[in-house]
Amino acid sequence: MTGSDEGRGEGRGEDPRVAELRAAVSRLRRELAAHPAELPDRAIAEDELAALAAMAAHGRLEIPRLRRSLLLIAGSIGSVSALRDGLSRVRAAVDLFGEPPRR
């Protein structure tokens, strides 16, 4: 799925799914940055959250790539209970885009 740049920003004509993804990613990025514990895979989670944010900002949303990023993030921080709600919101936002095409 590739979004259009038309009307992006300031909420004008923005796909509500993209808005939800942007908000969920932003929230989890803040929560991860504030989390005091050393996480061995923190850099992976941060990189994938940055990739999701960039995709949402540019309107270039590829469902398989969204799901891959979600899996990497979940694998990196999934066992940290303090980040569970933020991760759940990102997952719900990715799920708004539907299932990837079957092969």
C-alpha cells in the first residue's frame, strides 16, 4: 500500500490509520527512550520504530514491511512489561492496515 502525499500533515485528509500509526509509534519511542533498564536489543527496537515513523511520515506504507518491523520490535522489547501497552498500540495500529497478501 502506498499512500499519497496529498493533504498530509496537519490532519488534512490524512488516512486515520496512518495517524494512529504515527501516534502509537511516537508514544512507544518516548516510552522506550525513558525506560531506564539496559535492553540488549534496544537499538533494534529504536531503528525499527524510526523506520515505521519514516514510512508513516512519507505515506509509503508497505504492509509486509510494517509487519516485519512490528515483529522485530516485539522480539526486542516484548518481555518488558513497562512497554507492553505501547507495543500493543503499535500492533493495533499495524493491524488497521489488514493482512498482508497471501503467497
